[in-house]
Amino acid sequence: MTTTNNFGLKAGLLSIVILLLFLFGWHMLVVAQQGPAAEGLDPEYAALLGKQATEGDSALPKPHEVGAELWQHISDPFYDAGPNDKGIGIQLAYSLFRVLTGFGLAALLAVPLGFLIGMSPVIYQALNPFIQLLKPVSPLAWMPLALYTIKDSSLSAIFVIFICSIWPMLINTAFGVANVRKEWLNVAKTLEVSPLRTAFRVILPAAAPTILTGMRISIGIAWLVIVAAEMLVGGTGIGYFVWNEWNNLSITGVVSAIVFIGLVGMFLDILLAHAAKLVAYAE
Amino acid sequence: MGALSNPFDPNEILWTGCPCGMHATMYEHQLAMSQSATGSRFYTSETTGAETVEQSVQQQQAAHSDMRDEPEIANTDPDVDWNDQEAVLARCVESAVMKGIFGTDMNRRKFLRGVGSATALAAVSQFVPLDALKAAIIDAKGPLEKTKLNVGFVPITCATPIIMAKPLGFYERYGLDVEVIKTAGWAVSRDKSLSGEYDAAHMLTPMPLAITVGAGSTSVPWTMPAVENINGQAITLANKHLDKQDPTKWKGFTFGVPFEYSMHNFLLRYYVAEAGLDPDKDIQIRVVPPPEMVANLSAGNLDGYLSPDPFNQRAVFDGVGFIYKLTKEIWDGHPCCAFAASQKFIDETPNTFLALFKSILDATAYSQDLSNRPEISEAISPKNYLNQPTTVVQQVLTGRFADGLGKVRNEPTRIDFDPFPYHSFSVWILSQMKRWGYIEGDINFKDISEQVYLATDAQAVMKEMGQTPPDITYKSHTIMGKTFDPAEPDAYIDSFAIKRT
């Protein structure tokens, strides 16, 4: 026990050191970019300019500026000042809602369909070309089509999440089901277990870890895609938040958004990793 | 008598119809009264003192001041001033409600005498939302089909009237509950408008034409009731091109414009072509979303751009570029952005459209006044709208700005606001779309212009609002010293050396 404790402590300390080094490097980079202040400017003229132009400030913020911005968002996450200005908590909630809805719908379709495909080599062969063709399409390529046919930007975003989440789950489910050990199926057959019972009591538990891996890949992709989709259609969500900060050329705002996107993505991944542990088994 | 009498006063005669409800008209009623020996003359004398219907009608039509002078009909409520439209309308609503409840004047007066006016008012208000009714009718001459609207905008100063109408309450004034929704770019704005998510939207003046003729999208009949802004754009160059302030030296430059179907694209093409450069061969024109223009300029991906403000001023503010030329120096008074709506929206909800149209016209007139611009800058700079430093927005709107070359310039018409959608604007835009090959074949410039640009409607509505629209919808324009005659667009296109046709 003490060795694992030591191990964790060491890794944790190392993480902190890396973080500090990174922050220090960042700070020095910004300081190095500081240009000379403009001299001999007419004060009336200078009053109309920003600090970047008058004092030679870098466009990049220093770490403590981002920290202050982060704290500001965390301290008031749920304000609502109109349709174009909402707190970070509300924006994240919009994005999470879209991701979970799209992902949930995709799971409802992909898992049963993947099951069927995995059980029947014929269906697998028949559907394979379509899956292979559609799988590599960038989800955002669906966006114009979705906007045009669905005629609602929020639903379009959900559709895009749906279409990008479905492939990893479908393929992993089919793979997991097709690769259940033959011995187990044979044992079930010998015991004259009904096909339905075999599916639920033998195949599903056996394929569950693979299915969960598919889900984990899917939710990662979905979270990547929602940011891009929301940047495109705007309105609400963390992607819109990034775009709005970018519109103001506020790198500080964009960096804080990156931190939040990373944290939520990590949280989603941890959640599914825990779910995967629940269904894991040792052979 | 008539609409202005207090309907809660039992001594008033409200309706010119028969007060006992037994006769179709007052005339028949009076005839019946006079014929019957026992008939009381009470109503007749109380009514107006007039013997015949003709007379009473004449009195109705007579100027209202006369009505007040006549002692017999001095029952017009002194609380209501004829010149106050809202009060008059409010009174009409009350009267109409009372008429609806009691049917005949006799019933109404009996009821009022019985319970007292105050009680009656309270009782009636309980069941009929008088205040809401009054508000609804004052706001539009017909009931609004819907009051909750979504209007899209792209966060640039061109959209000033559309945006500021929200924080400064112009939409509310016309009974509308409008959400102004920030949109990432014009392609999205167009798609959301086509899909019906937006009831109306901020667009570029060429877009409704392009949508109607089906250039770059499906063909849907679109309209442009009003221009948002005139002037207000600029050519910004990167600081490294300080020595190249001459378009003949721009060969090989890469320029950004915000959208293909934009005045920015057409003005930039016009400008470089006049200097002898072919915009398709000698320079590269890229479509770049406005916020990305400044970053691309500082990264060296763009040598310059002709873009909407505040991004020209923002380049100066951030010290990455300078304002080389304001578009008003290319064509003073050119249209830029538009308030656009689908024909469907106008057909299905005409009263709502009219209220929205009026609030935009009202907001545009307010924006026109230079003295209001600092207030407007404050109102539209926050995160909810433009999300820009107020100093930047204020420099654009007031026209007192740093040009990036060390000078403070004073150009009060750097951006201006004039809603009138001249048909000749549209003909010019179509001529440029044809010149550069965006539309091919013969087009009927006049028909499309008059279908899409609602200049005649704008004239009528502006007059009704007490504004002074021009009498003509076509006029000739001067662009860089060259005159454009809207009657001869084809000859105009032919007169250019550099073109795609």
C-alpha cells in the first residue's frame, strides 16, 4: 500500500511542477513579446487607441489575467443578460444538453443495430460499405444539410452530434458481439438456453466492455464536435461563447473557454471510464 | 356624443344608433317618438338637440373644435384631447367594450345610474382587460398577429438601428417583444432566415437580391424594406504597407471581404478595377468573417480588407493596421446593410411587419442624429450586442477617429443612417453582380429591383410617420467621379474595361 501511495504522491508532485513550469514559460513568453511603447503620440490620438498600440502590449494575456477571468466566470456562472450574453454555467449546460441528447439517441439506435450486425455475418457484410463510407465524413460536413432540411439550428446541432456519435458505438458493438468467445456460446447451446436469453445473459455482458469503449470514444468526439458546431450556428452553448470572445478578439476569454471545455471533456471521459469499470470482467 | 364621450357617464349619449334598441337608426327612433302621441321627446332633446339624422351626421363630420363650442353637445369628455391620438383610441376601446356588454345605450345608462360610474368601471375592468386592449390597439391599427419576434444580426456597427432598437426600447414602443440574436456570419443569417428561425434579419443590401434571383442559395422571394446604414466601411491595410497607399501598387495583394454578395466585395472590385487591376487576376479576394479580419491582418495572411466597422477601427485600436480609405470617399452615400424580411412574413403577418418596419424606421431616424450617437455607442457595445470596447464603437459612430497614421480625423458622415431603399441602389448592385459574373444572362433590372426593394412602401410608411422620404425612387449616383444612370444599366456595364461579361 505504501508503495502505491508514494507513487501517486510522486506523480502528483510532478504534475504540479510541470504546471508551474508551463505557467512560468507562458508568462515569460508574454513578457518577451512586450514591444516598445509608442513614443511621441499626440495624447488626444493615443486616447483613441488600445494598449496594444500605445504600450506595445502583447495580444496574449498573462497567466494571472486568465486566472482572474476564470475566477470571474466561476463566481457568477448562471447570470442571464439576454439572448446573447449568458453565464458560463448556462452555456455549458446548453452544450451538455445537446451532447447528451444527440449521444443518447445515437446509443439507442447504435447498440441494438450493432447487436444485430454483430450476430449476423450477412447483415454485417451488407451494411459494411455504408458504414465505411459514412464513418470518415466530418460531422460538420452534415451541418449545411441539417440546417437546410431540419430548419432549426439547435436541432441541427443535436443531429450532428447524433451522426458523429453513432459510428464508434455501432462498430464497437458489432465487433464486441461478433467476438464473444465461441466456447461460451456453445455452452449456452448445450444447455439449450433460448436465443433471447443467450443475447441478454451471455452476449451482452461479454460484449459490454467493448460497447462501453465505443461509447467513450463517441462522447469524446461529440464533445469535440459540439464546440465547432456551436461556433458555426451561434446562439447558445460553449462554442458560441468561444466565438463571442473571439469576436471581441479577447484571447483571455478564449483561453478561459479552452480551460472549461477541457475540464468538462475530462469529466465526461471519467464518467464513462467508471461505467466501463462496472462492466469489466477478468477472463 | 360619439366616440369621445365618457362611456362611464350615465348622462352621456354614446351611440348614434337608436338608444332604446328598438330601431335600426336614430332617425327611425326619432320618427317613432315624434309619431307616437304619448311618446316622450326625452331622448330626442337629450341627444343632440338635432332634429334630423342628416344634421347629426354633419355635426359628427364637423371639426371637433366646433363640437366643443356647441353647448348642447358639450358632453365630449374634457379629459380627452382630440389631438392626443392615444387618448382618443383608448376612449374608443372603452366605448366599444361598453357597447359590446350592454348592446343598447339605454341599458348602459340604466346600469350606470344604478351602480355608479366608479363601480361600473371596476366591474367591467374585472372581466375585460381594458388596459391591454387599449395598448394593443394603440400600437398598431390592426391587431398584431404575433408580438414575439426573432431578429438576427451580425455584430457590426452597420446593424446599429436593428440592435439599438432593443436596449433603447424602439421595439417596445410599437408593441413588439423582439429578441435580437447575434449571428456568426451572413451565410448562417441567410440560412436561419430561409428556415424561418428569424422573422427578419440584418443582411447586406445585395443579399435579398441574390436570394430572390437564387444566386448562391435557393430562390425565395425576399424583400428589403429599408437600408440600415449608408457609408461606414473602409479599406484597411496592414502597417507594413505604409508605403503602398496607392492601388496601382497592390498587385499580388490578398484582400478580405465579409461575403461574396456584399457591397464590400463590389466596392473593392470597383476600386481596384478603376486603378487598372483585375480583381480576379491581379489580387486575391477572400471571404473572411469580420472578427477574423484583424487577426489575419496581424498574422500577415491578409494585406488588407474592405470590411465593416468596428473591425477597421479595431485594427487601428490594436495597432495592426491603418485606415487607408473610407468607402464614403469611393461613393458618398452608398448603401451597405439592410433590414430584410421574406415576402412570406409580410404576407402572413402584415400588421406585425408594419409595426416592426416602423420601429426600424424610427430607430434609424434616431441614429441619424449625431448627438444621439455617443448614447447609442454605449448601448450597443456590451457583450450582448457588439462585444467591443466602447471607444472603438464610438469612434466609428461619431466619426472622430484615429486613422492609424498618427492623425485624428473628423468625418461626421463616416457612417450615416438613411433607411430609404432607392431602386437605383438595387440596379447598381445588380449591374455589378452581372459585371463580375455572379448572375448571367439578361435580367430585368427594373422588375427585380422594384420587387425586392420596397421603396414605394417606405415612402408611404415614412410619410405616415411624419418623416420626409424622397419623392423619387430612382436617381443617378456618382461613384469615383463616374455617373451611373439607373435607366441604362447595360450600357453602364459595357462602359467598363475590366469585366467578366
